[in-house]
Amino acid sequence: MRWADLAPRRSRAGGASRRYGPPVLPEATDRILALPDDAQILDVGGWAAPFNRATHVIDAMPFQTRGAMGFSYGGPQERFGADTWTRTDFCAREPWPYEDDQFDLVLCVTTLEDVRDPIWVCQEMSRVAKAGYLEVPSILNELTWRLPGEGAYLGNRHHHWFCRASAAAGRPEDAVGAASSVPAAGGAAAIEFVHKQHGVHADPTIRVTPSMAVELALGEQLQGLFWKGSVAATERLLIGETLHAELRGAVGARFPASRAERGLRGTEARLRARAEALAGPLRRRAGGRLRELRGGAVPPDAVVSEDHVRPGLGRPRD
């Protein structure tokens, strides 16, 4: 991954050194900053790194603590202030304190993947603004193994969702970054959210490794989408299924494995399976002994399979 592309940049504002940060996708930043000077802009979830051109901000955190990431976006001068900063839970399923179409543009940058109800957020953005811009991590970004500061996880460990943004049919100019070639069904700008299942972190076959990630340009790490009127937001439900095969295909399509790499991955998989076969019984015996020492007992109605216990729930499915 091109971490240099994400590094903060310095500028001078009012005679003082001020970090105003890595860009939102540059082509998106340019379009937003080109809006008329009197355009009213709402930044949704901008607390950690606000978009300075916004005239209003809505966030769960207070104005006085803004900029926790050490930088901001969208030029050196803040257009919003304490009087136009609304502190609220914007996922509370209560209408935001703004009128219909109050804003010329609403933007929400790398926030939707964090929140518990991104569909409601998209609905309210569509209500309060005539147009908008949203930006979310790409699937490949969410599959990047060991992002700086994240540890042994895929992508950012606090993210709830995989996101897929798609441009309105006939309006490819609305999409920037990783979504630019994806048309929306039915002619509407759209975004789909899929639960980021915990099991993805333990599957080495779907990882974008650090050696792969350095090949990703900034536009492959982020998906940006401009929309007018409204953006359609949906959740793809996963009922008794996983995304592993689909995600494995996405990684394989971007990083086709050579014969040597396929051989190496196969060897790694066999070594992992062998290590688990040897270590599993030892762990189970040790766990049983530790349970005895602390006076624990397996409930009488529990179903035990290979020393894995699910009280009252029957046998494990997977």
C-alpha cells in the first residue's frame, strides 16, 4: 500500500504551521472545493479529521476535541464552527436537526464502515442534501493483512462492514477510485453493506499480504461516489453462508498467483493443518485438566464434539 500517499502534508495557515492532511481521493477533493463559495456543506462523522470546507459537521464527539487524527481535509481554513457543529448519535433513527435539502452537498468519508446503522445515515444524508459524496474502503483494503497499528487482522479491526459503492447507470463520472467501473443496477447511485464476519481474520487464503498491498494505488484502496437526489443503501444478508470464496476470488483476480506462489501457499496450508492436528489434542487435554483444577464441570445437557461444547445448542454446524 502506498502509505506515502496517505501521509499528512503541511501547509501554512494564518502564519502558523497546520497539518491539513492526506486528501480525500484527490479528484473528489477538487470537485468539492470547486463548489460556489456560498455552498452549504455538511460533513457527517468528521470529528477525527474534519473536511475544512464544510460549513456544518454532525458527529458523536464534541467540537473542542476535533482533529484527533492530527490532521484535517479540504484546505487549510475551517468554514464550520462550534455553532454549526451538531453533537448527536446520528444512527439513533431520529431525524437529524436539519431541513429537507438544506445542504448543497453532504459528505461522509471513511465513516459508514464504522457505524452500526449506515443505511439510516444514507437515508438522512439523502433527505437533508441535494447531492452528496461518500467514500469507503475498497474490498482489497479491507482484506489487507496487518495494516499499520492494527495487528493480526484484515483491514481495520473496528470496521463492521464490507462496502460496495456503485455509480448511477449512465453517470460513470460519479464514481472515483475502486468503484469507478461498477454501474449501479436500476440507474441509481447505490451502496451495499455486507457484515464483515469475524472468521475472515483467520483465513490466510483471502489476505492481501503486505507484499501485495504495496502494489495498490490510492484509487484501489478507496471507493468514492458522488450522487444527486439520493443514494440507495442496502444490506446484503448472509444467512448460513460466508464470503470466503467470493473474497478469495477478488484477491486472486487482482493478484494472480504464480506457480511458485501456489506451491508455497499449498505447503503453508499443509504445515498449518499438520500443526493443528498435533496441537489440538494437546490443547484439549490441557484445557480439561485446567477445568478440573478450578472445579469446573460440563453441563449435563451439553453436546460435546471433539471436546467442543455448545450447551443446549446441538452439534456445531461448521
